[in-house]
Amino acid sequence: MVKRLSIAWRLWRLRPWWRKALNIATTIFALAGAAIIGAWGLYQLGVTNNRGAVDKNYRSLLEVSEIEELKSSQLSRQELDGEWALQYGRVAALARFYPANARLILTAAQHSDDPNTIDRMLAAARIYIDDPKGLDRLSQRISQIISEVPQQQYGNVIPWMQGVEWPALKQAILRDSALIREAGRLSGVEPRLIVGCLVGEQIRLFNSKREMFKKYLGPVKVLSVQSQFSYGVNGIKDFTAKAVEEHLQDPTSEFYMGPAYEHLLDFATDDHTTERYNRLVDYRNHLYSYLYTGCILHQTMLQWRRAGYDISDRPDVLFTLFNVGFSQSVPKPNPVPGGSHIKVGDDTYTFGALGFDFYYSGEMADVFPFEKERFATNQRPLTPEEVARIQAGVSDCNRPERGLEYRHDSSATSAPQEKPDPFGVNHDEVKPINHTAQ
């Protein structure tokens, strides 16, 4: 055998290089072909098939799928709410052992109309618990306590949200959600804070001119745009808008928001008075109303922070200061929420309380979520192109003649004169009230 190999090696060495290369290539191709044919044969014989296996938890998986469906359409509102109460109790029990899974299930519950789905999610999680006895005991105790209290049907706990006005106003706000979020991004303010100011102002308008707003706000679900004394959907006075613009440009001001915001409210023309009026009294595009609102909130917060008082976590105070204006924004410890009195139904609220109620109600939280930081500081100034796009958004719509409110001839609509206060504040209406005492 050794002799044969030796002879073969000598003959191989005597071959020319091209023949050696040809032999090597032929051998490689032969081996590759054999490998391919062999793999094909194994495949045809079924050797490579993964026949699968029965899951060790197949009975549990089956039980989860076979949990009896709740016929939600056949349950009364009270019965369905009772089922949800029990489900939340079971999720609370799971949270004592597996809080991460409980959070996921609770989030899913917010996007489901069927409590039966939550039952299945809880049962699916239970499969992987080695000793579920502790969980079962706690879940049964919570369910027993909940069952001992009869399910009530009181409606919304916030009285002013129980009327027909709030559902209509909510739909109108949702139509503007994209503009509100954009204004929040540009002004560095949580959009939900801007909505809180909007809610207070629109509820005030609805109840001050109830019959007129019943014809428009309810049926077509639109926001009211003011064009006399105060402008836009948030009722911003002309002198307040001017002050906002000046604060943006003045680095020495206690309200200064920083260089990134200096051009946010730049004008496209030299006629600032007319342009300011047109951008605020815009029936089709309310972006500037929300931008001015965001700037007022941001500037007021910075004023107080620079004075040593952080009110960024006090939406009730922020709403109050938005309502009473810069002139009454005096930083001090223990600020009290309040503002203009607004009667809704048989109850009287303050502007700050209405905004506070909305903010913490959870209403529209999927569209205007609670952000970890209510105020942000933008580092990059707007480019001229970005400013021009904001300016171009102003609609070419018919607006009431500016200054009509100051005319007293037969062609003008009669209206009460402004208070003599240089800042336009009605001191008879501004009575800060502790919200918790109402």
C-alpha cells in the first residue's frame, strides 16, 4: 500500500502544472456534486423533516383558548363595569408578584373593549408560575372584597364633564390634535398643558353665550374663535400677544425662553398689528393660538423658576396664571390656583380648576399623553424656512373687521368697554380660590 502511494506521488510530481490544476478542479467538482446529490437523497427520504412535538403545556394552552366568551352585547353597562372591576383586581394581584407583566396587561386593557381578553392574558401568564398558590389566594381575596361592594353607575366623577357640552368640545379638540402637538413641540411645552388652557377658555365661552354656542359647538363640534377684545380659540388679548413677542426677543427679560425660540413668532410683513390679528383670528388654522398659549405657559414657568419657585409640576397654577395674565404673575411661595369664575350648570368653577380637572381626568391621554418633562428646552433655532412654513399656514379666510369692538355707531355690535386696568385684567372677577376647598 505504501509502495503504491509512493509511486502515485512520484507520477503526480512528474505531471505538468496545468494537469495538476485540472485534476484538483475535477476532484472538487466531483465532491461537490456528490454532496448535493447526497443532501437531495436525504431530503427525499424525509430524514431532514422536523416532525415537531406536542408542547408540554398543551392542556394549559387549550384551557386559555377555551375560556368562555363574555357576550358583551348581552350584558348591561353595570354588569360589564362589574366584570372590569374584577379584572383590575386580578391584575393588581399579579402586580404584587410580576409587576412588569401586570403593567403590560393593564396597558392592553386600555385598548380592549372585552374584559374576557384580560382573563385570557392572566391565565396565559399563570402557565409559567411554578407555584401559583400565593397569587391565587391574593386574587381571590381582592375579588371577594370587590364583590362585597355593589357596582355603582355614577357616571363621570367630574360634574361639568357629565353634560352634553364636554363630548362635543372633546371632538372639536381632537380635530386640532395635530396642531396642538406641533405647537407643543415648537414652544417646548407639553401639549396637554395647552389643551388645559383651551378647555377652560372654551367652557367659559360656551356658558357665557350659551344659546349661540348650542347652535354651533354642539351640532358641528367646532371651537369658538374670538375676535373682539380677546382673540382666537384661547382668548389671547392683543397686548398679551405683544408681550409674548417682546419676551422672545429680550435676553434680559425674566420671561426669556432662549435663543432657540427668538424667531418662533416672527412676522412676514411690517404691519404687525394686522398680521397678529389675522394669525390669531383664523377660523381654519389655530396653530398660532396654540403657539402663543405655549409661549405664555413656558415664559411664566421660567419667570417663577428664575425667582426660585418651580411651578412646572403645578398645572393648576399655570392655568391660573395664563388666565390672569403676566401682570399678576408674581413669583411667591405657596401659590393659590383660581382665576375667573365660570358657571357650568349649577356649579361655579375657577379657570384654574377647570384646566386642572381636565389635566388629571385622563381624558384623551392617548392623544395628549402625560410627559415625563412638561417643559423642554430646544437647542436648535428655527431656520428661516421653518419660520416661513409656520407663517404660510395662516388661512385666507374672512375675518371680522379689526377694531369693530371699539366702534359705537349703528354698524357695530355693542359690547362692554374694557376695564381701565393697563393690563386688561378684570380685578372683580380674578379671585384666587383654593381648588380643594370648592
